Amino acid sequence: MRRHFFFLWCLACLSWSLSSVAQERVFGPPLAGTAPLTLEGDIAAQMVAGIDKFLLREIDLSVQRREKHWNRDFSSPEAYSKSIEPNRQRLKKILGVVDDRESSRGPHIGHSLTDDSVVCSSDYRFVIMPISWPCVRDVSAYGLFLNGSDDDKPFTESSAPFVIAIPDANQTPEQIAGLVDGIPRELQFARRLAENGCRVLVPALTTRQMSKRAPPGQPGRANLTNREFLYRPAFELGRHIIGYELQKVFAGIDWIKKDSKNINVKVGVIGYGEGGLLALYAGALDPRIDVTCVSGVFGPREGIWKQPIDRNVFGLLEQFGDAEVCAMIWPRKAVIENAGVENASLPSEGGAPATITSPTNEDVQHEFQRYTRLLGSTRTRDQLPTPATIEPTGRERPSAVSLRAFLARLRGADAPLAEESKLKSWLRDHDKTRRVRDEQQQHEILRDTQHLLAESPYVRQRFLKKLTDCKTVEEYEKVAEEYREFFATEVIGRFDYPFEPPNPKSRQSYETEKWTGYEVVLDVFPDVFAYGILCLPKDIKPGEKRPVVVCQHGLEGRPQDVIGEQRQEVYAAFAGKLADRGFITFAPQNIYIGKDNFRTLQRKANPLGKTLFSIMVPQHQQICNWLKSLPQVDGERIAFYGLSYGGKSAMRIPPLVKDYCLSICSADFNDWVDKCASTRAPYSYVWTGEYEIFEFDLGSTFNYAEMAALIAPRPFMVERGHFDGVGVDERVAAEYAKVQRIYNVQLKMPDRCQIEYFVGPHKINGVGTYDFLHKHLNWPKR
């Protein structure tokens, strides 16, 4: 028995030794014309880390690049306002402030979503009433109105200053009005303003309370804040939770300016924390605001990718830091206060991880100095604005010093603050009021996004009309170039850098009976490289040029998956099998690997007006450039075939990398806008952990049919399993029908567009798609 075990042990050791030798021998010489590849460890992780370094550098460079977007004219206040109008319109666009506000209905004063109605100060210096007012379509604002006017006129006719006081996201109107505990009396800034003779409107913001989200009738999935849950569908449809809340501020000003007998009444906006950010944007966008006070949030905006994702604004850093936004307020007045905020962190439990911290004094001073430099470039010093003021308030929230400075600018004269009043409250259940109000606000915004989702096909139809009206293929291709340019710059985002020399490096890593596999690395941009596996059939004759199929893996995948090393049930080794058929194949490593490590790349890219595909498109272009340089490759026959996230790539990369002569989208083609924005569909991304997936305003521009229109007239195919949970057949078929119509009716090329349904799940089927490749790459079956 002992001899038997000893024999088995020796056999196992010999087997291990032989396999080790075989593995070492697999790493053969590099491909001809390339340098040896010596990278060790996880090359995919190194690629993601390099891109991270590149994007952080781009964020830093964005500060000095902003000035090219501005043409400030300080010759007069009117000239200045006119000169920054394009920037103001751009800021409105990216914040989602694009809708007309409701003007036919007035506010409901004394209206409460619960039973609470009126609260009065015991010394009758001001009254506090619940209020709601219409905003956009059926979205209303809810909060409190504090009437601190000391004259005998009705509050709509008073000449007293009108102030919108905006709390932090986790504060309530009742707290900053002094009706409930939670904030020290001296920091209840809405109440203090009312005590000093202002009429104060206090909108409630959506809170950051977290809960697991799920479609109706299903258990919870991703753990998201209320704000992120609203952000997701709104962002996809060109709106933003910031935009909705700004519209509530602007609608409040609409009301007082419309109903007040004194049209010249002074208007101020003051906010703390999240409210401070809204106040800053509001002051920049609305010239009716005479004085703006920003507390607890002013500072360098380059770290926006670390903050809650509901602050993510696509393209913000291209033109706007806090200094640039604050400079838009001139010649009106501003007060900047560095107040402490409550530090918090949001976990990565399906939602975007984030931190909220107080700006340091150094950061605030740095950004304030940038602000003064922006306005200090005027030719005549006496035309400089009264500068914004950083009040020496330490780490408190809106302080007596800042409130006094704010009131002085609002009234035109300084005066001591009035003594504090004593409140008598009839508020019965603050927790219930807060909960009901927050639920109502979420419901209204979500309902509005679903209205926009239903309208989005008609918006896209108008957007693409110039292309769909084309009568000839030649005209179509010319007009499609205009849309591709828009797609590249406004949707995907483009880095206008020349490519680095590819400096190809490779090593032989795989070998089968029919093909040899090489790992390849190509330089793209500084710190950015492309990596993948090239499979060369062994029977290529000298001087022969063959077609290439670029085979793209999905989420958290690797090139090894698609050549057959692992995950056979999903990828069916399709790169390896196509190489068996005589195609040259290349399997790139794409960015979407490493969970939060890659998802935060999108967070860093978005404020620059860029996306993950802003990197992946150049990577693929460099791959094609290199492939075309190989003596075995026919540069006119390079195809793209991707599954899942690779199918997502198949819709976005070939429109912009025209070296791809055809594209196959497997296990992803969908009514993509619906998939990202629906709050009803069980397959929607609003319920899941892919917080990076959302693309700003895609609903108004390019769904998958419109992306396919940019691939046309090149051949295009969809591979769809009936049991694939990424969508449902009905939605897929409806979206595909729009593509088929372009090829059949408009281009009269029906053989270039195809869909294959198969009975199966989320996987490569490899039947009709292989036939499609053989046909359109003109390669015989074997």
C-alpha cells in the first residue's frame, strides 16, 4: 500500500514538473517586427492603472485649458452678460436646466402633504407656513415660507427682500427655520433672515437616505441614495437632479417677480452644503438674483469624482470650476463662506462610493484667488466687481458674520442682526412630514423622467431627420459623417491627442494545432496602452493577406476568455474557433475590469466631457493601425464582434473606427435608453451596480438604432438569445426594425443587415454570425 502511494506521489510530481516545463516553453519568441513583451503580473490591472493616471492628469490640466472657452468683455455689465451667455447656456445644458417652467399655476400657501399647516412666532415678528409651488410639468417644489416683512402690505406686495434659503441635502426646511431640533439656534439661517425682515422661501431637497432598489415585486438590489436613484434615469435623458432642484429655485423667483407689485424687489439666494452648490449655480444662471451666499462647498471642483455621483456633471470641468461659476455672478454680489460640513462616506453596495468632506481653508483660498484673477484681467480697475468675501467664520455653518454680509449687500446698507425670536410651533410629526415630502418629490421626478423616456423616440427621430431624409448612399455617407462628429465630441468624448508610436511588444503565449497566439501590447497615449491576444493561423502562405475578426469580451472579462482558456459556456472560445476557420483574430483587453477601479474611471472622465469610450476608441484605432501594418492582414477586411459589454462596444466603437468593415453586436442589442432609464423594466440598470453605465442625454440623441445608423452602410448583425436577461425580444425586435428599415428601404442593401435569434441564454451562439463573417469578409468556410 505504501509503495502504491509513493508511486502515485512520484507520478504527480513528474506530471507537475512536465506541465511546468511545457508552460515555460509556451512563452516563445516575439512576433516578427515587435520587441519582446516583458510585462509580468495582471496586465489588465496595469492598463486600468495607467488610464487612471492619464485621466487624473487631464483633470489637473483642465484648469488651465478652461480659459479658451471664455471671451469675457468687461466694457460694461451689459457687455459682460452678453459675452458669457454662451457659457451660461452651456452650463444650463449640462445641469439639465432645459425645460420651460410651469407658469399657469401659482403656489399653494398653507398647503402641506401632511396635516401640519401654520406655525407662528410667539412675538408675531414673522409667520411660517408650508408651501408648494409648481416647477416643471407635474414636478412641484415643497417647503416652507417665512414671512418676515415688517410692513403692513400682503407678503406678495411687500418691498421686503425675498430670499431663497436652501438647506443641505440631509437638512430639512423645518430645521433651518428653527421649528425642530437638530441645528443650533444661531445657525438656523432661514429663521435668522426672517427675523431680519426678509421673506424667505425654503425648498426641501431630496435626501441621501439609502435603500435597496428593485423593480415592482422583486427583492432589493443595489443600495442607492435617494439622490442617486433620481440621478440615474434623469442623466440618461439629459436632465439632472441638480437641474430639477435649480428649477425649483427659479420657479420661486418666477412667483415673486410675477405677483409682487414691486417688480424691483431684491432677491437673494443662500445655501449651505448641497444647498450652497445649488446657490452657486443659481447665482451664475439667473441674473434676477442680486446677491448669492455660498456656504460650506466652495473650492476646487477637480475632486468631483470622489463626491456623491448626484454631483456628476458631464463636461463641467471643460469650462467651469467654482471660480468660473462664481465669476458669472458679476456684477451682482456674492458672499463665500468656508463653513464646515458633516463628513460622510457612501459605501460601494451597488451605488457609487463617495465621500463628503469640508473644503480646507487652503483649498477655498486657492479657488478664491483664481476667481479674483479671472475678474482682475479687466482693462479698467474701477470696473472690477465688489469681490466675493471669504468671511473668517472658522468651521461653523452660515454664521452671523456671513448673514450680516449677505443682508448688507441685499439691502445696500449694513446693520446689526435683530435679536432672536421665540417660536411657538404647531408642527406635530416632523419625521412623518419629512418622509412623506421626500417620497412625493422622488415620485414626481421619477414620473417626469418616465414621461421624458416615453417622448425620447420622437426627440431622436427629429434629431436624426437630416440623415433619414437622405436619398442616395453617397448623400447618406456624407451626412453620417456630421452625426459621427457629434457622436464623437458630444456623446462619447474625444481626446485630441496624436497617437504615440505603437512600439509593439509581444510574446508567444499560446499554441494549438491550427494557430499560434501572441500577447501584444501597443502604446496609445502617455500612460495608456492597448493589450490583447493575436491568433495567427499556421497555414497562412507567404504574401497571403487574410481578414481579421476583433473579438471583444464582456464585463470583467479577459482576452483569455474568448480564445478558450476559460468561461467556455459564455464565450464558446469564439476567437479561437474563428482562428480554427482560418481567420486572423485579435482579442483586446477592454477597460471594464476591476469593479470600482474601472468604474471610477468613468467618474473621472465624465466631468471632462469624456467617457470610458474616449479611451477605448483610440485603443481600437491603434489596434487597427497596427493590424493593418502586418504583412498577413488585409486592412480592408477587419471586423468587430463583441458580446455583452463587448456588444456595447460593438455599437459605439465601429461608428468612430471606420477601419472596422462590419460589426456584430451579441447579447447586448436593445432599446438601450429604456434599459438605462426605465423605472419599471426588471432588466433596467436603475436597479443594478453598474453606476458607470449611464451616458448623459443619450435619450435625445443615440439609441442603438441611431448608433447602427452610423455603422451603415457597412454590414451590421445582431445575435440574440431568447433567454438572455439583458432585455426582452419585443424591445430588441422593435429597435432592430428601425435598423433594418435603414438598410432595406433607405440604402437598399438588405443583405448587409441581419439578426439571428437562438434558443439560449447570454452567450455566443456562433452559427449565423459565423456565416455572416464568411460572407462579408469573403472568406471560404472550412
